[in-house]
Amino acid sequence: MVTAAPGEERSPALALVNSRRLGTAGEVDDLAEPHSATEWLHRHELPPAPVGTDGLSRLTALRAAVRELLTALAESRSPEADAVATVNAAARADAAAPQLAWPAGPRREWHSTRPGSLDEVVASLARDAIDVISGDLGELVRPCEAHGCVRFFFREHARRRWCSTTCGDRVRAARHQRLVVEQREASQGRS
Ligand SMILES: [Zn+2]
């Protein structure tokens, strides 16, 4: 089990983007198959909608769109218009309304008009993406700087540059390796 990148616990949309990543044995995609996608929904406490082939392509299209939006945000540029349209269409799939709940204190809940459906899933992911991108969290969105890593995270500490300690260790090991090679080349050059 891979460790979640910082922020995934606060944003299912961030977790969606990171559902495709680099593993030790190459690319890992949690949404490659309907059954793995169903598990992924369960793991992220999303509505337990049945995922078929259609559902899978809706989720991966939304993922690609959110990735483009996060990339645009991190690069301070405008996103592709298609990505905005895809997220907005997904958000409209379920005309959910905010409802006030008061268990121990006030809390906003979204009540779906299509509970348990994939519409509810994609709409809640899209709503979260919109909240993150247009809100304060948007300023924290960063791509992991480790070579080959495609995950994003929320930079809650100013100096953080990697999505995980694994990526940080990998970068440090590569840097060390480079130094060793440079030193060897330098000493060979002298002899
Ligand atoms: Zn990383």
C-alpha cells in the first residue's frame, strides 16, 4: 500500500489525480479495472457506486481534467478550456444541495439527488476539485519534484518538495550517486 501524498486526506480530487502514479515496478493505476476502481472509491469513503466500463472512462476523463487544472495552477497559467468544461459537466451530473447538519457543531453536507450512483461520485469529486482550485488550498498545490513522479500534494510546509519520504529518499540517493560519479570523473581527469 502506497502512502497518501499530503493533502489527499483533505481532498478526494487530489487523491483522484494521484490514483495514477509511479510504483517500484512501473506505472500503477488504481482505476485500470472496474474492480480496482470500486475498491478505490471504498478506500476514499466515496459513495459505493458500481463502476462499469462507462463509469471507468468517466472517472479517468475527470482525472485527466483535474490533473490539467492542478498543473495549470502550479504553473500559473490558464488551463485548457476542455478541462474546465469536463469538471463543470461532472459537477452538474448530480444536482446536490448543501444541507446544514448539526451533530456536535455546524457542518455542511451535500445531499445527493442521485444517491449511490456514479453521478453522485463524479459530482462530489468535481465539486471538491472546484473548491480546492478556487479556494485557499489552491495556493498549496504542487507537483512532486522527484524525477518520474507524477503525484501532486498540498505543500503545508514551506520547504516540502516531494510527495513522500520515498520520493525524497530517491532524490537524495540520485544526488549522492551523481556526486560519486563526478568525484570519480574528477579524480580520473587528474591522473
Ligand atoms: Zn513523488
